[in-house]
Amino acid sequence: MEKAAAARMYVLTGPVHAGKTSFLGHFLQNSRKQGLRVNGILSLAAYQGPDRIGYDAHDLRSGDRWPLLRTGPNPGWLRVGPFGMCPEGLGKAQAAILDTDGSDLTVIDEMGPLELAGRGFWPCFQTVMKRRQPVLVVVRSDLVSRFQEAIDEEIHVFRLHDANVEKNLLRHLNHS
């Protein structure tokens, strides 16, 4: 398989619940002020009172937010740990990822065990990769090696808690 052009696949990584999504949200907000055009999704925790009930997809282009993962028995839904993946929410998230027109960067938060099994966001991720669109994905640190093996592409890994992670990521994005 042909390797991707240098600096086109970026991975933001860190442990579970380390603040990867929060960091990425702030990073993208600052980058947009500098002219970066972004599409894709962030997966934001959803709460009912003090209880986390799942995750919502946040469309980075439109700002819309909708249910993606929810707790509870959801017959026929894909299981993702203690959650079920809302089929309608997954379809909308996939559409947001595939809507790359006019974007400098596609963001996918996150690529986990479901995607490494070829489901969830994996099909639309592959489509975006075939377009040679620069992609920034969130991958838990314990899955980075498996992700690298699955895509067989050159990746640039940015660890959440490394010094200057924001500056280094921005520098790479400006050179893609």
C-alpha cells in the first residue's frame, strides 16, 4: 500500500478521560481565528443532571449537536462499552465527516475499538483518507499502535500532555 504524503494524518492521543476532546475544542477555536477551515465532529459528554448518559456529536462546521451514544437497553444498536450507538446520530456524524468541501482539515473524535473493528466512523474515515484530505483523529493512547497497524499510513502523533503540543500541532497543520 502506498504511504500517505507526509504530515497528512495527525493523531491526538492521551489516556481515557484525560481531556483530549476539551483540548481539541479549544485548539480548533483558536485555529479558526487564524483561518483554519474545519469539518468533522467532536464527541461531547452528555449529562442528565449529574449523570453522564452518553455522548453527543458536535458538528464542527454547523455547530449542531445531537445524540450519538446513550446508556440503557437499545435493541439493535451497536454496543460501545456501556453505551449504544444511535443509528440516526451515527449517520449524521458520518455525513459531517464526509462533508470536506472547502475544509483544510477533517476531525474525527474519536477512533476507538469499534472503528478498529471496521464499524462506526471507519467507513467514512477511509473515504476521507482516499481523498488525501488532512485528517486529525483522537485515539486513546492504548490504541495508537493498533490504529497505526490498521491504516498502514504515516502518522504524526501528538500526545496531549507533551510540552508545546498546541504549538507543534499548529505548526504541522500549517505545513500540510
